[in-house]
Amino acid sequence: MRMSRYLLNTLKEVPREAETLSHQLMLRACMIKKIAAGIYTYMPMGYRVIRKIEGIIREELDREGCIELLMPAVQPAEIWKESKRWDFYGKELLRFKDRKGADFCMGPTHEEVITDVVRRELKSYKQLPLNLYQIQSKFRDEIRPRYGLMRGREFIMKDAYSFDVNDEASEKSYWAMYHAYARIFHRCGLKFRAVEADSGAIGGSYTHEFHVLADTGEDTVLSCSHCDYTANIEKAECRKPDHIEHGDLHQIEKKETPGKKSVDDVAEFLAVKPEALIKTMIFTLEDDTAIAVLVRGDHEVNEVKVRNYLGLNALELADEEAIQSATGGPSGFSGPVGLKIRILADFAVQEMSNAVTGANEKDMHWVNVNPERDFKVSEYGDFRLAQAKERCPRCEEGRYQQFKGIEVGQVFRLGTKYSESMNCKFLDENGKEKPAVMGCYGIGVGRTAAAAIEQNNDENGIVWPVNIAPFDVMLLNLDIQDDAVNEAALDLYEGLRKEGLDVLYDDRDVRAGFKFKDADLIGLPIQVIVGKRGLKEGLAEVKVRRNGERVKVSPQDIPAKVEALLNGLKEQEEQRR
């Protein structure tokens, strides 16, 4: 492809709207163009990356026996009401009415549609297992779309859905997809982790997320230094603390703490460590009742764990009015002593003694508070966020290491959540009707491209992994007015293409420095540079974008040299993972 005839207008300056590095570089390299908040056009250069990723996905899913189809983006409300998600999903679901007044939505996901498709076709256990997938645009009306393709409202997603006869078969399908995902992200040239996660609005029994590791990632991942246990911070288990034999339990005493609300302020004022405090968080449940959740002062409540423990769809921190009603005092001074509401406490609180808590009274705290003597806990459990360097809950030797990640894919065990509610059933070998056991599996295709940039860049621009680069080679003609250079460059262009390589030929009549800047910004794996000075010596130059290595080669040897360098880069990417 000649750049003089390609739609590729690069930007020198960073656009003001772009916050993350991938967003900046995708706009500067003319990969995407914004049309509305969280909605982008994939420009030719960006769309080539999308198609490369889609190709890898299709190859790996077809290898697993998955079948591709395409479902409608617009979905009727009726099927969402069957699954009971029409009201639950929230404002992210873009709802609208057609001209007849019927309710519809733009699909953020397709569990309902695929279940409707399969229930119409599925008759017998002999038709299972079945795994159907599509690659399609989705829409979620995010309240704060940002970071380009990282958190858009419209986005390209691969979603797959498995149907099996029982839990054992469904688990086999789940792990087959898990390993297919690992191969997909390996082939995309990415360093990643598969982590245990919360199933959220999709539902189901358990799930894994796939995170591309990058310092700019939004998500925190904890991984054991010794065993394979890895989870996102919302899911990461906390090891139950060893039992502590307490000394003397002192008499409870109320102390004035004027204006001291935060853990650090109270600890400093009372000359104790933060871990000597019991933090009391008041939450409001769906029925407007209040509960208290207790954690140690140096820990944080994990709302996802609390919500899952209580089996709730939503959990909210109580507002000032609700705190006053539940505790009798203002926020910042809540404590468990004298509370008449349900109290959940983290396991670490169980091992505390002579602790400090709020007194449910302005500017007052209790000291020498002891669980069970001074207040009763309804239930103890793992209710806090895990932290780096803590001991692993799954093995004796390991400790948590912390990484930043960008979620690019997720696999779910759904069970019969949708097949039961939507009557997707089959006849087993005994002629008995049973619900299909389901799984679902998603990959954010555009998000994977953006995550690849977050992980692969330098001060000059993008550094594409070989398998998902929009082109393999950037051919730079430095002297477009020189006939000999033009002839040599065209010969190279045709020679590289005959070897099956994708070549972007910069034949623009602009300064050499401008071409070098654009070549580094776009970040193709290999650059081939042809100019008068080199041709006088019978040579052209080949540059490896990732490490800047340059070598002079005779033009006739360049196709073979480029092939060897690309293969070497693939091997290096494999080793880096």
C-alpha cells in the first residue's frame, strides 16, 4: 500500500482529549477518529489491527470446534424480561421504543439472544455440546466513557456461548475456552495473566479474567509468588489470620477525639497504630435496611465480597441520614458498641484486642474495645481487600505480588441461570427434559489492540507485536525525486510483497525526518530505508523498530533478511511472555 494513496494523516501534537497513552497514540497514528463520546470510527490503519486480532481469534476458536454466527445488535425487551435482567442491568442498557411503542435495547451482550436461538433449535442431548460465537459491535451506555477504546460506549467484542448436557461437560467446555484464550493472547504477542474474578452482572458460578500487564492498567491483580493462584483485587482471597493468644483485656473507656474522623488522624491523636483501630462501615441494602461491616484500621472493606456473601445485586455506602438513623451519631464516628443492626466482621477483627472504635457520638471514640465482650458480631468472614506481600491463602510459602492489568477477556461458568429462566431445554438419553448448562466467553477486540499499545511503546510511538501489526514492513523512500531511488524502492516493494509480506510504502514527497517520525509513531516491526547515499554503496538499510538495531543489506537480500528478522522478533516475543 502506497502512503500517498492511503488515508493516513498523522498528528504531531497530542490531542487534548486523550488521557491514556494508547488513546494518544491511536489518535496521533490516525487509527481511530471520535464521532461522539465513547464512539469511534476505526480508520484504515486501526481496522487492519482489528482484523489481525479477529483472524487469530477465529483460527483458535475454529480449532476448538466453535461455530461462528452473527446475531442482531437490536434486541427486544421480552427476552431480557424473561431472564429478569431488563430492570437489573441499569442505565448502561440503552433502551428505546420502535414506532409501534415496543421496547427494545442495543445489545451490550447476547446471553438472551443466543439462548433464544438455541432453545428454538435444541431438541436432543445428541446435539450437544454446542459452542456458538460472533464478532460484533456492542453498546453500553457508560456514564463516563474515557481512555479511547479502553472504555467506550460502542465497542467490538467477540462473544461465545457454550451449551452442554451437564456440569461435568460444561466444565470441560470452560477449560477448553480458557486455554484457547491463552493461545489467542500469546499469539497476539502480549504478556498477560489469567485471574480469578467476580462474575458481576453476567452471573454464574465462577469466572476468570485475562489481563494484559501494563503499568497504566486500571485493574489491580494479585498473584502468588510461589503457586499459580492469581486473582483480581475484588476477588483475591485473604488468608484467615493465625489465632492470637491475648493478654489482659483492659476496661473500655470513652475518649474525646475532637474533629478526628480518619483512621490516620485518630491513630495519631491517640498515639496508636492504624491496625489498632476497628473501622466501622455502614451500608444500605436493597430493602433500605442498614448493616455494619467491620475491618481492621489498616484494611479496606471489599464491597464485592460483602455483596456476594449477602447474595445481593447491589450494595451502597450509607449516606449521612442513614448513618445517623442506624448509629445515632454522625459519619466518621461509627462503631460497633451498642449497635442494634446486623454486624459483619472480617476475620482479622476476630483476633483484635483492646482496640479503638468510633463511639457513635460526635468527637468521641472508645478505647480498649474487645469483640464479643463489648459488642456481638453476627458473622465473621473474608470481607476485606487483599494486599501485596500478604501470605497466599492457597499455599504456605507464597506471598502476594501486585500487578496492574488491563482486562481484555473473560470466561464465565453460567450454569442454568439463563436456560432455566428462558426454558432452553433438551431431552436426555432417558427422554427426560433438562436445562442446558451454559458458559459464556468474551474478548474485547478493540480493547486488546489498545492494551497492546499500552504494553508496547516507547518515547517515539507504538512498537507493534509482529502478529497484530497493521503491516509487517514500512518501506521509506528518502529521495522521491531521484529516479534510481524510485526504481530501487519499487523493486523492493514488489519483492517484499511477493514474499507474502504486508508493506506500507512511504512514497510521499516530504522531508526524510518527517518520514522517520511517522515510521516510529506508527510502529511497524521492520523499517526498510532506501536513499541515494546508501544506493551509491549498493546498499539499503533495515531497522528493527523494537530495539533500533540497524543493518545495511544489498537490496536483493532484503526480503530474506526481513523474513529472518520477523521470525526472530516472534521468538523474542515468545520469550518475553
